Amino acid sequence: MKRICCIGAGYVGGPTMAVLAKHCPEYRIEVVDTNSERIAAWKTDDLPIYEPGLLDIVKQVRGRNLFFYEDVEGHIDEADIIFVSVNTPTKTFGHGAGRAADVQFCEQTARMIAKCSTKPKIIVEKSTVPVRTAEAMEAILQANDKGVTFEIISSPEFLAEGTAIRDLEEPNRVLIGGRPTESGRRAIQEVLDIFAHWVPKERILTVDLWSSELAKLTANAFLAQRVSSVNAISALCERTGANITEVASAVGMDDRIGRKFLRASVGFGGSCFQKDILNLAYLCEYHGLPEVAAYWQQVVELNEWQKKRFVRTMLKALFNTLAGKRVAMLGFAFKPGTSDTRCSPAITIAKLLIDEHAELSITDPKALENARKDLPDARSCTFTPDPYEATRGAHAIALVTGWPEYSELDFERVFQDMEKPAFIFDGCDLLDHEALVKIGFHVFRVGAPPIVPS
Ligand code: UDX
Ligand code: ADP
């Protein structure tokens, strides 16, 4: 039986290995992580991450050919192939703080692999990394004193949270980047053979290492750029009386542009977009391309502005003071379908509201545990899974995550229990605005002028 070890049991490593185990029963797959709580949770039916469809697959393969361990070093040497799925957050300290990616976990992993290995291995970079991280990992790996050889492959993961299982089961492409040497080509083939178990061959793209790394950053930058573009126009719609949903659907019908990622919002969130663009901009600057860096940096700046703009709209509508007012935040995850709150626009919005001395009641079907951690010092916040409790006594509702269940709420009941005038700020264009106005709400939308009861 061939053995695969995956270092990092997070949003990428966990689902990816579960789907791989399902389709490749002849591989024994061991997922390791230094976070013992996370590993313990993977062994239960209360998984450490929420992802639709994931638990079903984990139940099929756990104990068959998928195993979880907290002892990282103990499972490295037996593996023929090691997937590295550790986190690469934006650096918070030193040179490049707030912009460059913090690759310390990648380096730690490379050192650990070098230390524990007595036989050759293929190392597959799954985490999104700055271009040429593979080169650094390779240098550390090859410097081992046992003469062990390693082949580095870059195969960035394109899954989106909330749809991870579908994205893994039916990826629109799998990218495998490697060295153009004889052993590099063999390693590419070996990784390709794994994915070919379920991915049609024409969707598996083999490229060079650096193109693979840069393709991931570029894909995320392009997607985020679309969101910032549509959010920029949303501000103009609010001023001119146009409606961003109508503008976006007209624009998206041009198949050179396409319909996806044209939904105006309170801003994009998630662990990748901001990090990858900052990283791309940093990389451009490093390589003496300040104009290119500034071009991409603006996508992030527009996104920050969009979040602030949402709070400014609230402040203005609520008679220029939020002090002591209760604001119900519907949603906290960075998008529906996930418990993840990393870089969620909700965090910035909550902090800005707290700065205005608003009292927040936060609700989310899956992300409350993370929300509590994101706002550790917020004494003026309460957290409840019940949206009716969150909105009771509120002056305003800020809908910041488009969970479909929020469109099913009994808004007559919500309205009865709120302070008047009752305001709704729909940051996700989710609700039936005309119906809300009929009930008596003052409705504010992203990308369209407000509508109020006559
Ligand atoms: C993204 C990429 O889609 C994925 O390919 C990559 O591997 C990781 O980064 P993810 O962050 O999970 O995935 O979510 P995504 O669906 O891309 O949404 C990112 C953010 O953009 C969310 O906050 C979402 O609400 C926002 N968004 C998305 C919009 O505001 N408008 C849109 O039209 C689409
Ligand atoms: P992603 O969204 O990229 O999967 P996560 O933060 O969800 O990011 O997961 C990354 C995981 O990698 C975390 O659970 C973290 O504990 C783990 N990790 C980081 N560094 C190491 C390391 N050196 N050895 C083992 N696991 C690590």
C-alpha cells in the first residue's frame, strides 16, 4: 500500500485528503497536525470545520484508509508522498508586515521532513504560497545530511469553502507544477496518477513550478478584482439611482465577461483573497514593478473602503449616532456555508460599530464560536444562535452574511420586536426589499438607493 502523509488538518488538508481517500482506496492516507484539539475533533463526528457533505465522506473512509494523528514527526518517514497544507497567513511582524506571506510554517515543515526522512519522497505544496517558496523548501530539504533526495511539486488547491466537496469532486482544473528534469517528470506523473482516479485527464494541467505557484495567486487576484470592481460600481448606483443587481446581470450576460463573481457585497473576506493580493503586490514591488503592485493593491483598498462605507451608511441613516443603540448582526462567517470567519467583513464592521458605541447582538448558524474569538474584548457584544433573539429590541439589523435561512425569517415578527423606526441594512442583496418596506422597515441596500415606507 502506498502511503501519503498530509501535514496540516485545516480547511484545505482535511477535505482534500477525505476526497482523495474516497477515490484512492489503495493509498493509506495519514493526516497530521500539531494542533491536538483539531486532530481529536477529526476523529469524532463533530468535525473541526463545517463543510457541507464532508462528514459523510469522512465517515466512509476514516479508519479504512484515512487516519488522523497529532504526532507529526512519527508519520513522515513511512510516507512516499507528503502533501503540505499548512497555513500561510499575512505576516504580522517585521519586514513586509501586513503584506508579505508568513511562510514560517512551510519552512518548519520542510525542516521537519528533512530531519525525519531516511528515504526519497515527493513533497506536494498544497498551501497557497508566495512564488518561489518551493525553491526555498527544496533548498532546506536537499541540505539534509542523510543524502535523501526530494522532488518538489506545486499543486495549489482551488477549492472554495462551503462548496469544497463539490470543488474537489469535480474540479474545473487540477494544476501540477514540477521540475523539467527526468525525476521531476516522474514525480509529476505520480501525483497526476492520484488525481486521475476521478478527475478527467483533460482537466489536469502540468506546468512548471513557478507558473503553478503564480497561477494560484493570479486566479484569486482576478476573482477578488471582480468583486471590488462590482463593489466600486455599487457606490455609484446608490448615488445615481441605478441598481447594481440589474447592472451586473446586464454586464455578466456578455460571455466575454461572464456572470460569476459579480455580486455586490459588504466586501470580500476569507483566508485567501486579501492575503494573496497583498502577497502579489509585495512580490511585484520586490521585483521592481511598483505600478503593477499599486494596481493590485487598489483591489484590497477598495474592499476596505466598501466595509467602512457600509458602516457610514448605517451611522448616517440612524441620525448620526449609534451610541447605546442595539444593532443585530445577521451572519458573521465570511460567506454562507462555512463556519470560517477569517478576514470576514463582519469583523471589521463589528469593530467599527463598537467604536461608535453600538451594542451588538451577533447571530450566525455556524460561526458563533469563531466570532467570539474574533471579538475577545467586546463587552458590548452578545452572541446567540437565534436570529429572533438577536433582533429583539434592536434599532437596526445589519445582514452581513447571506445565509439563505435569513430570507425565510418571519419579518413581521422581527419588526414587532424591534425599536422604531426599524432599519435593515442588507449587505448581501438577500431579502425581499419591497415586502420589508410594506411591513414598515426602512431598507438600505448595497448598490441601490434606500427605500422607506411612504
Ligand atoms: C476563494 C477562491 O474562490 C478559491 O478558488 C480559492 O481556492 C480560495 O479562495 P473562498 O475564499 O473559499 O475561495 O470563497 P469565495 O467563494 O471565492 O468568496 C470569497 C469572498 O468573496 C466571500 O467573502 C464572498 O462573499 C465574496 N464574494 C464572492 C462577493 O462579495 N461577491 C461575489 O460575487 C462572489
Ligand atoms: P488552510 O485554510 O490553508 O487549510 P488552516 O489554518 O485551516 O489553513 O490549516 C492549517 C493547519 O496547519 C492548522 O491546523 C495548523 O495547526 C497546521 N500546521 C501549521 N504548521 C504546522 C506544522 N509545522 N506541522 C503540522 N501542522 C502544522
